[in-house]
Amino acid sequence: MSKKDMFAPSIVLVCICLVAALLLAFTYQITEGKIKENEVAAANAARAEVLPAAEGQFEEMNVALVDNVAEVYKATNGSGYVITTETKGFGGIIKVMTAFDNDGNIVKVKVTDASNETPGLGSKTTSEAWFTDQFAGSKEVTDFQAITGASFSSKGVFNGVTAAIAQFAKL
């Protein structure tokens, strides 16, 4: 077997991998901006959903964040705040948006990402309205009813709401 026959398949494979990597990098560069735009639009829509009185107008606050809090937004019309938290669930990070009125009452809670949770169990934290509705109207949450079979995911949401309450207290 000649050297050409031994190395030719390796060289072809390296060239194919190089071209594929360059195409992937090029595609990422093209789509990166649109992906970020879509993420911002989805976050703004979720904020508008949990605090409808804000009429979709929010400004990010530059404040010291407590543990598990990712961001704090204030309604520009003064109707309240939306605090986003990231806590540990069963399969990974659970993102929760908690809206407060100016008196510190929870207006609404929305789980915006539980994609790493067990499908059909932990993922129910995003779709079961009774679960997130149990937090509304309170200023303090000490007890909650978990989703059956999804205790870690439910606890992750509870911890997110608790962290949001602690952040609101510091505002």
C-alpha cells in the first residue's frame, strides 16, 4: 500500500470537517443577531403577560441582585416590577418571571423555561395554570402545592418566587 493510499482518506476527511466547521460558523454569524432579537421579544412578551398594567413598557433596573435573581425590570408607567429568577430544578435551570404591584403583592408568576425538566412531569410547571396561580395575590410564600411527580421542578419554581420576593424587599 502506497503512502498516497494510506493518507488520502484522512486528508479528505479533514477537508470535509474543515468545510463543515466553516459553514457552521458562517451560519451562526448570520443568525446570531436574529436569535438575540427573538429572545428579547419573547422576554418582553412574557413581561407584558405577567404585568399587563405596564402596557408592555419596561426599563431594566441596575440594582444589586440577590441569589438566583437574573434581572429586575420596572414598568415605566409605575405600575409594578417584574423579577426574573433562575433556580435549580430536577434537570437543570428553571427560569421564572414574577410580577409585583407597587405594594409587593404578586400579580402573576410565569415559568418561562423549564426545558431541561422531565417531559410530562417537570415541564408541567410551564403549562399548569393552577400551579403558578397559587402564588398570585400574596406578599409572602411559605407553602405551596407541588405538581405530582415533579417535586424538584415545583421546588425550583417555589425557590424562584421566594428569591423574587427577597429581591422586591430590597427595592
